[in-house]
Amino acid sequence: DQVSSFDERLTSLIDASVAKVTMQQNSDMRTISAVVGMWAAPTLVAGIYGMNFDIMPELHWALGYPMAIVIMVLVVLGLWAWFRKNHWL
């Protein structure tokens, strides 16, 4: 009976340890996903503005390039704030 009790206790401890490791991995994956999302947003904006279209009105503005940079920074800051609010970072 005592061996059976120890076996059950050991199994429970192993299960708890595995659950703790799984939760930590999920948290790490959330953080990695948030960072990748923050990296992808300015890449998207830069990709659109780097396609050499001539019909985009922003390309002929004197402040078109600085506005694209500001948009990229604001998107990243917005994502950063949202991820911090949801405890992903």
C-alpha cells in the first residue's frame, strides 16, 4: 500500500511539473509571437510603400516619407501597448 501511495504521489508531482513547464512554454510563445507581430507591422508598411507605385498620393507629398516612418512607429507602439495590457510582454 505504501509503494502504491508513493507511486501515486510521484505521478502527481511529475504531472504538476509537466504542467508548469507547459505553462512557461506557452508564456514564452506568446511573447515571441508578440515580438514577431511588432516586427511584421512596419515590414508591411515598408513593403507597401516600397512597391514603386506612382498612383499613391502620399508619394508626392513632401512629408510622405516621414509620415510613413511615423505610421510605422505608431503601429509598433500601439501593438506594444496592447500586448503589455494583455500581459503578453
